[in-house]
Amino acid sequence: MIEVLRAGPMTSVQDGGRSGWRSIGVTAAGALDGTSLALANLLVGNRPDAAVLEISLAPVRLRFERSVRIALAGADLDGRLDDGTPVRCWWSCRIEAGRTLTLNPTRPLGDVGLHTYLAVAGGIDVPEVLGSRSTDLKSGFGGMRGRLLANGDRLPIGVDGLADRLAQEPDACDRDGVPLGRPFGIRAPEWFWPKAAAGESAPPVPVRFVRGPEWEDFSLVSRRLFAHEDWEVSPRSNRMGYRLGGATLVRLKARSRDLLSHGVLPGVIQVPPDGQPIVLLADAQTTGGYPKIGVVITADLPIIAQVRFGARVRFVECDLAQARTALDLSRRYLREMAGIIDARLGRVSPTGSAVGSTSA
């Protein structure tokens, strides 16, 4: 078990999401940043879509009742064991039974880095609901009884042969406490690195999109503003969608008809009557009636989900061929990391089909 001593205000159990149920109104849920989810899991020998803890606001404190191997991926947090040993992001490390891990916020190095994923070898073993362990916060099921984690929760850890072996392998550190050997690290996706030097204002985070079905319904000026102006991520954003602030987007009067309710997906960029876009994310509703000016490409959904509140994004138009190429490159990166990790774990990779199973 993992005992939750301090849950933090926004920690939940998430996995690769709940697929195949949108036709009856069930959202996908799942990790907002699927790339970091996969990497954290791969680092501890899990399937890329296994259940983890998604930590969106620290501090968080956890006690491990048995020896385990964990990994952190995503936003950088100051991880420390109760003996002062550092636990770094993008690394695999062993935690002995009875140890306590505290994750504190760090000073942001850039505008990207909002959600952290903590994976445990064997996975978080809460019951599956409709084929997923993800928490659907709006509907109240999955994860830890359909809610955010609370102080005092106890989370079961899955057990298998690889998890047991990894839990027993000792860690070696250099004289500065930097892990060596078995606790190994990988390179983070390039978009996690700050793009501005200290003291400089960071440029807007580029996010690629393809035109939506109602692109032509907006005025020419609005279309230009959408693709060439900066948009600020509002603190009113949540797992359902990112609310953006900036120029007001206006529909042409001749095309300002009401739309019938229609199916929507994560990545869709809706424009409500106030003219401020909303980018739908993992917990997005299954239907909507607002016009869709664009769709964030699959490869960039993890990027926009990691943009901090108050930071700026810039939409960059691409076509479907470019979107597919970007997705292929994202899958290739995950395959490369999986190969490196599996070589360290001394096994043949079983992850190829699971890593890259989404569409553009």
C-alpha cells in the first residue's frame, strides 16, 4: 500500500484513459499529459498506460509500506525522502519499505510544467471501471471512488515478478547523492526545457492546430488574430478544458446561426459567445454546441496541458499531413525511450503497440 499523508489539492489516479464509451456520454478521462504518463510507467517496467498518480499541485507526502521502485515524470518537483535523499524527475529509483516521500513545488524554470506523474512498479491497483482505472471527477467513478485523493487514503500497488525484482535492486549514488546505475534517467521531451534565459520573458508556447469545421464562420480578422496573437491560459481552467484570454473572436453575421449539439473530443477549440477560446482536454464533455475554430493536434495535447496558468500560447496552423508527421515523431521518441529503458531492465520490449495507439 501507499499511505497518503498529504494529498495536495489536486492529486488523482489516472491512466491511459477510458476509450470506447463516448457514444453513450462517458468521457475519456486519463492523464492530461500522455507522454509523461508513458515515460513514468516505462521507467518502472509498467505498460505505458498503467495507473499512476497525477499531481497537479504540491506539496504531497506519501508513505510506502513495502519496498518499491518509482519514477517521476512531467513537471519538476522537489522530491525528498525522509532521510534527505533527493528523488529527481525523469529518474527511476528504489524506495525502501517505511520510507516517506515528500514532493514540494519548485521555482518554475519556464512556462511548461504543471502536472507531475508518479508511477510505481506494478501500477496503482485500484479497481477497473469500464476498462480503466482513471478518475472521472465529473461523473464520480474510477480511481479512488471517483474523487481526488484525500489525507489518509491507502492505495494498493499491483504485484508482479518484474515489480518485485526492481523493488529489491539497490541504488548506487555518487558523493553528491546523484543516482548511478540502476536508478537511471532519460531525457525529457524537448518542450520541457525553458526557452528563455534567466531574467528574460519567455516567448509564447507554440501549439499546432488544424482548422475546425466552423473556421470559415469567423471573420477574416478573427481568424488572423487566432493564429497570430498570444493567448493567456486562465486560472479558471481545469481538466475539462483550458480557458484562454486574448482578442475577441467574432463570427460572421451570415454564419452566426445556432449549432445543434454535436460530438466533441479532447483537442477541439470551441469559441463560446464571449469570443474567448476553450481548448477541450481529457475530461471534456462528449457533446457541445459552440463553434469549433480549430483542433489541437494529438502530438501537442501534452504540451498545452502542461502550460502553466498565466503563461501564453501561440497557435500555429498545420495541415493533416504535418499533424500525422508530428504524431509519428512523438511515437518514435517514445519507442526510443522504451528501447533504452528495456535494455536497462534487461528485457525485450513489450511496449511497441501500446505506446503509439492514438490517431492524429
